[in-house]
Amino acid sequence: MSAVQQSEPRIPLSHLHSDFREIFSRPTASIVEAGRVLGYGRNTSYKMAKKGLMPTTPTGRVSTTWLAREVGLLPQASAIAA
């Protein structure tokens, strides 16, 4: 019996600035990189992560899938039918 594997959604990258294209080409981004995509500075980015407003992995990285949903490159998770 084989398990069904869900792949990460493809993020449209062609229209993005090369710095953002590089960030979204990876599965995770640093807190500072994620903040830069969202338009925040370093201190605000860390404050958001500390408050849980920017979810991080146990290693302190931010999922680029989450980030893409936040900036509208992917549909919100609640909009996806189960």
C-alpha cells in the first residue's frame, strides 16, 4: 500500500524580483528574509516571529509556502477544499 504524497504547491516566480525569486526557490527562508518580503525591517520581523505572527520551524526558519500565501502568490489554506 503506497502513501499519497502531497507536493508543495508551485509558486509563480517569473514576475518576481531576482532577490525574491531566490528566496521563494527554497523551502524555507530566514526570519529577516521573510520580513523583507513582507516589507518589515529586521527588528519587526523578529518581534513578529516571537509573537507567533510569523510562524517558524524549530530551527527558526519560515516556510516559503506560508510566506507565498501571505503575500498572495498562493491561495490561502482556508480557501483550498479538503
